[in-house]
Amino acid sequence: MHDPIPTVTLPSGISVPALGQGTWNMGENAADAAREIESLQAGLSLGLTLIDTAEMYAEGGAEKVTGSAIAGRRDEVFLVSKVYPWNASRRGTIEACDRSLQRLGTDRIDLYLLHWRGDHPLADTVAAFEELQRAGKIGAWGVSNFDVDDMQELLAVPGGENVAANQVLYNLGRRGIEYDLLPFCQERNIPIMAYSPIEQGRLLHHPDLIDIAKAYQATPAQVALAFVLEREGVIAIPKTSHPHRVEENRAALDLDITDEDWAVLDAAFPPPARKTSLAML
């Protein structure tokens, strides 16, 4: 038996799983589609019902894979997608959302994000998000790759206070947000969505991480995931196209790591001592 999946509450009061599923790099090869769909469906069956995608991923290919995976199960899923910054004008955001809805095979996206800052004024993007929400095409909206100054600017825009999440790169090796962005969002009850929570596998060869994983009969990836999931108000969205790795990700929630071992990881992957630029992949 697994431990229950913890939840994170959005500003609207809706609770979502703290562990979801990413789709970056899915939809790029038709030969992989069946396995990608199987992996996402396996995650849904394990309770990993938040799925994150974007129009950028395989230029809509990942949204099509996601749509196939959730067909007949839409009501189980909390669906997240993102608009390209160059599409994020008032009219362009609405048109991009309509295209995403078509690829996803649904009439609504639960959380729609601006993928990163672009040239269109935030006021126009927010106005489009608010219009989409009133029309029932999205449930909530948020942003991605926004640092503290971006968030402050956003919150000063009419309607900007309705931001529901900020998706950023965060993992054991990329802890810069702990200096200011993470506490800024936590104080305002704006959840952080952590993409690449195991740094696309690059963390997993670190000897201290390997040693701690062995002590818990776990994998380094599970310990790295557990680190992110320990944080208040943080949602992790690891991506895998392998159903057995979905089970491994789910089991990361069962780990009960001691304060002493967290201290070892803090020494191996030190938290930031000063402000750093927001990391992106």
C-alpha cells in the first residue's frame, strides 16, 4: 500500500496532487506514442492526475498524446497547458487556447500558463486569460519562468492577483528559488510547479544521493523527487515515457527521510546564499 498522495491547494480552493506528470519531449516520434500514452494512463491509475503539457512541446504533439491518454477519463484529470509568449497577445492567447483545446480533445484546460515572458504586455495576456476563464475554456491561469520582479509586475496588472501558479525549474541541483522566489510565492499562497525535478536525470550520479538512496532501498530519482515534494506549496511534474518509472515516481511519496539525511543532501547540494538569476532549461 502506498502513502496517500499529498495535495497542494490553488488560490481557488481546488486541491491538486503534489506529484503530477510532465510531457516535455513527448509527441516527437509517432513510434513512441503508444508507450507515452500508456505511461500517462498508468500515472492516472496511480492517482497522478495532474498532467502538464504545452503548445511548445513537439509543436502540439505532446498535447495530442495527452488528449489520447485522457480520452474517456477527462473528469479524472487536472489538465495544464501553456501558451507561447509570441502568441500571448489578447487575441493570440484566445486563438492559441482554442488550438490547444482541439489538440487535447477537450472543452476546457484546468490551468493555462504563459510559458515565459515575451514582448506582449502582461496586461493583454492577463485580460485574455480572464476572458477565457469567463468563457469556461480555462479554470484558472498562471505563469511559468517568472522571477520575483516578474511576479511583482504581474501582481500590479489589473487581474494579476488572480495568478494561480508559477512553473519554474526546481530540483536538488537548482535551488536558487529558495532564496526569494519560493518564499515570495509561499507567502502569497501561489503554488510553485517544479519542472525537471530530477534535472532530466543529470542529478542521479551524485555519490551522496546514491548513498542515501541505498540506505532507503530507493533510487536516486526517488530521493531527488522526495526533496522537491518536501517543500510547502510545491507540485513536482516529472516526465517519463516508461510505465514502470511512473510507479517508481509514485513510490517516492512513501519515503520518510530523516533530518540527518536531509542535512547530508543540504551539504552536497547547498541552498543559495544570495540572489541568482532564475534558472531555465
